Amino acid sequence: MMIGNLGRCVSARAGVVGLALVSALAIATGPAGAVPDSGSAAPQVPAGTVVAPPVDCRPTSARPYPVIVLPGADGTTADTAAQWAVMTSALRAQSACTLVFQGGIVNGRRWAGDMPSSARQLAQFVAEVKETTGAAEVDIVAHSAGSFVANYYLKVLGGADVHNVALLAPEARGCDGVGLLAQYGVTDPPVTPVQVLQAMPWLLPVMTAAMPDMAPALQLSPVSEVYRAVMDNGPLTQPGVRYAVIATKNDAVATPAGPCSFITEPGVTNVFYEDVFPGGPAVDHSSLRSSPDAANWVVAQLYP
């Protein structure tokens, strides 16, 4: 699953075009069996640091669950406050104890470190929030790559102390990676990046060695053990947690729009922004998280 996180990991057009060329060359030169199989071992990636806010608010009887907001990977930590001002303001207007957490930070970029480590960083912050506030559970609002961290925490690390999860433009099981290439001018590829990696998993360590900045995103490819731990081996959703997903038909990163983001499991609310707000301003993968309409939708999911 070559998610939106992959787009910001590639620092130049050449890196993406190189990926496309490597993929095409691999197909042209014959079956995967002609190349030594390097397996699908997870790349070694630094954990990165965190930006955690002070836990200086308290839940109320009307809003008993602190809301932990997990931004996506678009932009840097310096951009976070402006990017999420609409969402955090809407939540705080509801008297929700709202806390923005950022992990896996490398050179100011969110979720640029090892994804399982980022999920463990989230687990530590959730524990701190619960201990400080006395709350039994928390709510999570996550965008794009932050959604994968949330899902790893919930499914792999057993984060049973979550009440509601609202995901904006997440990347789930149906992503094809074409959106990544389109961002850099590569359109209508004969095969998708995901198809290439599924057919030739030995490309994973090759690409990681050639483009180490892409290693965190490559952890989220279908041949990665990190991806499999979350997306395979049973349902993605966890018992007792209420899930809601909002995607946009204009998403050119998490492609195909809708199937890439929706969690097609019982009890999950999956909606397109355009269907819920047909007269609303246009949004895309990134600007969805800054939309007042989307913020109101999140509030409605947490406080039905």
C-alpha cells in the first residue's frame, strides 16, 4: 500500500520516476524467480522523536473521553497548528479535552520514523493522558498516515482503551499507489506500484537501500510485515471501538479514492465528503482535515 506518506518521503521527481523505471525494468526482464528473493523483511528505520502537548485539560461528565488528534504526514511540525486549527477549535468548542500528538518525527516531518515505534510512542502518550486525566478511554481523530499509526496501536498493540475513532482520508487495504506516481507526473502506468511489489517482494529491500528516505512508507507496502500485522490476520476493526471514515472523491494521493480509504467491515461508517456536503467547498487529500464541514462531521461522530 503506497500511501500518501510515501509522497512526502520522496524528495524529488527523480526518485519517483526512478521507482517507476525500476518497476518497469523488473517486469521487462522476466519473472521474479530470475532475481534472488530478498524476502520481505521490514526495513531498519529510526524511531524518530515526538511532539507531545502538556496534558493540561480535563474531561467532563458530558465529554468523558480526551480526544487525541494525529495529523497526517503532510507538512512539518511547524505547520501543524495552522493545519489543524479548524478541527481543534471545533472539538474544543464542544468542551472536549483535545490534544494533538505527533510522533516518528525526523527532520521536522511527522511519521517519518519506524511505524511500529510511532505506534508505541502513541501508546505511551495514551497511557499518560489516561493517568493524568483519570479517563478510562480516549477518542482518536487521525488523518492519512496518522490513521495507520492509530490502527497499528489498536490492533497490534492492543489499544483497547479507545472509545471512538474518526479517520480522515486514511489508507486501508485497497490502495494501489497510483496516486503517488500521479503527483510527480507519471500517469496511467501499465501496472500499479502495489501490483509490482506484490509480484516481486524482493524489490522492497532493494528500494529501501536505494532510497532510504522512503523506508517508513515502504513499511506500509503489502509485502511488509508491518502492513500484514495491521491489515491481515482478521478484521482491522477492534471490538468495542466505534469507527467512522470520511474520504474525498478528489483524493489524488490515497487512490483509488474511496476503496483505498474505506474500511469495509461491519459497523464502520464510511462516507464521501461530497455525498455528505454536496454544496461544500472542494477538498482534496490534505485539505479535508482543514474543512469546517469535515470538522463538524467529526464532532457528530464523536458526539452523536
